[in-house]
Amino acid sequence: MIQCKRCGTSLPDNFNFCSNCGTQVLLGKSVLKCSSCGAIMLATDKFCSQCGTKKDTSQTILTQAVVNDVFPKMLTVQGGSFIMGNTEANRKISLVSFEMAEIPVTQKQYEYVLGSNPSKLVGENKPVECVNWCEAVIYCNLLSMIQKLTPCYSIGTQTDLSGFESSSAVWKRINCNFTANGYRLPTEAEWEYAARGGIKHSPFQYSGSDDINAVAWYGENSDVTTHDVGTKLPNALGLYDMCGNVSEWCWDYMGELGNQPKLNPRGPNIGSMHIKRGGCWLDDDMQCTVFFRSSSAPTGKGSSLGFRVCRSIIENPI
């Protein structure tokens, strides 16, 4: 017998999902996907229990390490100081504590909130993609409302931003309330600090290792697609897929690191391009480092670009 880690229900060894709460119960075991129907199989299975297809022995065995719940699992990132960037403009930046999602927003999570899945590379356990910056902000506010939290984003007095077209100039008037307890995009500084391991100060080029293949799906190992989240190793904080799989939107406009304040920087007040971080399934190894910076127009979207959410810890002054 096996036990569901979420509700404690005892289940037969061959159950893939909990009959009581629906949680996937093979987490932490060696698993792979059926090449015909996509059902999860134990590495010891010879045939798929769903469609009967014989196991493809050439498949890479995956170890499912996370629960893809409809709500993000948030991890506390203890505040501290770090050297941001990788050039002569390096600066010592200090941040207060915050929370960050264990995984990028998945297609299952996005569809639960918005009712649709815009992704091209479909799979409920894969990161959502083809989401522009404005749509990521809309998701954050709607998720906050669902959980009865105070939305961070507003345009004028409006917090339900789903009625504004992404191309509208009204988005230039958006405000982020960093003292609200709702979900938001991380600042670029928060993203890099978390990717580097926070106060653990991991010295790695990639988030969790100097071996990119251990922690990231990128151009050399992705087979030209995204992958289920949590199937590579996490970093020191327990964050998965910070590098590779999909690049992640940040709150900030693009600007020079040397012009940022030293405490809780949030980027320039105006600009035309927003920061994206982490690299993706089609990028080379350099683009997946914890310090590589790139940007896109807020209306930009593609199968290589998703996002991850964070929250302020409001007991801390910001």
C-alpha cells in the first residue's frame, strides 16, 4: 500500500492518483509517460495501465518531485544581501523577505484561474506559455481575488484588469502595491536573489548547479519542447525550473543595474520593455545563467515565455 501525501488516504501500489482528493501519488518515484496516451507509468511497468501500450525503453525516466495543485505552493525566501549581475556594474543589493512559488505557473494553474489555456506546447504539468506581461499581471490579481487576498495591481481604482486590452496605453499607468498580500510578479532583484539561493549564496552559474543538465531544460536537452515542471533538480531554496523550460516575466522595466537603488530595487519607473529571466527550452547555456538579462515588449508572447508568482511578506516594511 502507498499513502497520499496530501490527505493520508491509503491506496494500492498501482494507483497513480488518490481516489479521495485526486492528488498524484507517484511523486518521488521513478516514472515516465506512455508514448501513446501520455499516462504516467512506473519505471517498473511493462505496459501502460490506460491503453496497454508497451513501455518505450528509450524514454528518459522522470522523477516527479512536486504536486501541481491549482494554487501555487509558496516558499519563504529569507531576506538578505547579494551581488547582483555579472559585469563591472555589479552592486550589493539588499532585499526584505518574500515568498516565491516553488514552480513556474503551470497550464493547470492558469486554466483554473482564467478558464483557458493559451499554451502551444500543451500539458497540464508543463509551464504555461504564450502569456504576455499584461496577462501574467491579470492572472496575479484574479488569483488574489479567488483566495480573498488584496490584489497588488491597479490601474486607477480598477483591480480586475481582465477588461483592458494588452495593447492599450492604459497599462502605462499600472501601479503595484508592494504592501498588499496578494500575488505579483517578482522584481528582477527578487528573481535573481532567489535563483542564486537567497541567503545560502550558492555560487553556481545556474540555479542549483554548475551542471546545467541537472537543473534545466534548454536547447541541448529539451528535444525542442517544454517539459513537466519539477523534473530537474531544485536549487538550495527548493525552487524548481528557475533556469530553462520557460523564461519568466519580472515586474521591472529594463534598465541599467548600476542605476538601481540598493534596497529593494524595482527597476525604472518608465520604459517600453519588461525584464524576463532564466532562459528557456530553446536557449543556449549562457542564456540560462542566473545573471543573464533579456527583455520583451509587454505584449510579447511565445512558447518560450511564462512566469512565476511571488508575494510580499507584509510584516516586513517595504
